[in-house]
Amino acid sequence: MSKIKTTRKTSTAEVIAEKAALLFRQKGYNEASMRNIADALNIEAPSLYNHIKNKAELLQIICKKVAQDFEDNLLEVEQDSQPNSKKLERIIRFHIKMSMRNFDFLHVSNHQWKSLPPDELNQFLIARKKYETRLVQIVKDGILKKEFKILQPQVAVLTILSALRGLEFYQKYKKHTRDRSFENSIVKQLLTGIAK
Amino acid sequence: MSKIKTTRKTSTAEVIAEKAALLFRQKGYNEASMRNIADALNIEAPSLYNHIKNKAELLQIICKKVAQDFEDNLLEVEQDSQPNSKKLERIIRFHIKMSMRNFDFLHVSNHQWKSLPPDELNQFLIARKKYETRLVQIVKDGILKKEFKILQPQVAVLTILSALRGLEFYQKYKKHTRDRSFENSIVKQLLTGIAK
DNA sequence: CCTACCGATCGGTAGG
DNA sequence: CCTACCGATCGGTAGG
């Protein structure tokens, strides 16, 4: 279960990555300098290199963590035997939760991944493509079982992912996390649309 | 009518902005240097400054053009007396068309606006907020007239705009522009959802 | 963890 | 439209 974790010692590299995520989100990967990150940690820039190899490694830590979280969740969802509509709903809700709880990491992964070094960029794109393909599979299966309308599964998945990725105003609703009416409203909108 | 225009001489600044838009999209605003832009135009970087004030002006030209196009279209849509569902559909189709025909400009406006100078950034955000508010008004009116389901108009609008903004894979479908099945599929998805 | 420092690159100007 | 050049800032290293 991804929710129950043995708390382990947070490495200094991870502490740096947390601060870097905040600054990368606010200013962008290239615009946030190593000196900015060092300042935020009250150390000098060269000291960072005792804990990390280079700037790109910070971006890698962030993007990999996010990809892993989504991968873990998807695996859990796939293994449960539920209607595909329920699976899709759970995935949508997970995306929303990630936006609330892990905003900086998710935002950086969503908007700064192009700055990954070539090899990691490739891995990232492959993993993302794989994730999409597995969602498409759920939609295809749902259409077959007449849970969903007949539509182009790829378009459906990309539209939903696109909507979820862009919904950065989640943040404002953090306080309302409890009553979940906001989350429910998005889920409803994505699953059943707006038209009568 | 926004579609019929008297063809006027394209200024050198606009030619530069076109090339800048391509590079800003590919590399990002800060990552695409004035030297990159100059190279692409087969001139030296300092020569650019005979036609534009500075780098930021290029970004302004791009973002303002996009904002103006959407503003023009929205005004046209608002003035027609049609069901709100039809209005919303027209707006969605316009966003998709912009993605196809004006990809670089739209992409830069969507992803690089944070690099606008403070004053222009403010104007940009105000204009965007205004645009959203007018869409919300259409949805509100549609709910009143029972064209739409009862839902939170703001969430509906932001979800739709978010989906449209992120759908960058439009590009791949440029060839299929004619049969419009792709466009229709997105419209259907956004208006009526996926669930049966 | 620090000071001192490097080569590269940036946006932009001077002056023609 | 060019050459020559500037100050600022960057990621990162040397050496302790």
C-alpha cells in the first residue's frame, strides 16, 4: 500500500530537492539558479555539490518521484476488480489529490520536464506514454463493456489528462479538501460533461 | 469579421516575432537567445535591435496577438443569438482551430506568459480573467435556461479551458483538419463526457 | 561547509 | 546591417 510507509531518514539531497521544487515551480528550472536554492537553505552555492551531482539531478529526483507515485497508484487501481468507470474515477481523484498534496513536485514535473538531460528526458517520455496507454486500455475496456460511450479512447484520455494537468487552481481549494465538493465537481465534469 | 482581412505589409518586427515564436516554443523564452533568433534570420544579434526595443517586446507581440484573436472571436460569439450550448461549442472549436493554425503563438502565450514584464504580465492576467468570466457567464446562462446540467460554472469553464490549453498533440492531427472528426471528438468529450 | 575563481553565455549598447 | 565590446549572471571546480 502506498499510503502506509515506514518513515525513513530524509537525505540531505531530498531536502535540497524539496526546496528546489518550490523555486523551480515559482521561477522555472533555468530561471531558478543554484545560488537561489542555496540562499533558501542558508548555505553557499558550492556547498550544494556535496550532496548532489549537478542541477539536473534535482530535476530528475523530482520528476522520478512524481512518475513513481502515479505508477504505483495505477498499478493498485488496475489490480482491483472494479468497473472501469470506477477505475477511471479513482485515477482522476488521485491526480487531484497529487495536485493538492504535492503541488510543487507535480507542477515541476508537468512544466519543466523538457529541461531533463537527454537520457532522462527519453525515459520520462516513455514512462508517460506507457501511463497513457494503460489509461486508454481502461477506456477501451469500458467501451466494450458498455460502461462508456462509443468514442475515441485516445482522445478521451488525452483530454482528461490535459484537463487535470492544467488545473493549477487546485491550490486555492486546499482548505476545502475535506468536504470534497470541489473534487466531486471536477470528477463529474470530466466523466459526464456539461450538456444535458 | 475576423476572417476577412485587408492584407497589409508585414513589418520586420512581425517577421522577427514569427521566428521568435517558433524558437520560444521549442526552447522556452529564456532558453532561446537573441543570438538564436538572429541566426535563424541570418543576421547578427545586434541588428535585431533596429526593429524591436528588446527581447521582452517579442513576447509581448506574441501574447497580445493571441489575446486579441480570442477576444475578437468571443465578441462575435456573444453577439450572435444562439443557444449557450452552441456558443460554447463555437468557442471550443475556435480554441482548437487556433491550436492548429497558430500553434507557435498560442503555445508561447500559454506557456511563456510568466516571462512578460511586470506591467504586461498584469494586463495579461486581467485579460485572461475577463475572458474566463465571460465564459462563466455563458455557462451560467445555459444552466438557467436548462441547456446545461446544474454544476459549478467556474469549475466547468476552468476544466474546459485547461483541457484545451494542454491539448498540444493537436499538431499531429493537422493533416486531418478537413474531415473534422478529431475536432468533433474533442467537442463531444468536453460537452457530454465519457460516461453513459 | 567555505572562499576564490573559471569559462561560457546572456541581453544589450556604442559607434559607424 | 555590422564589429567590437560591456557588465551581469550562470553552473560548476579547486582546494582546503
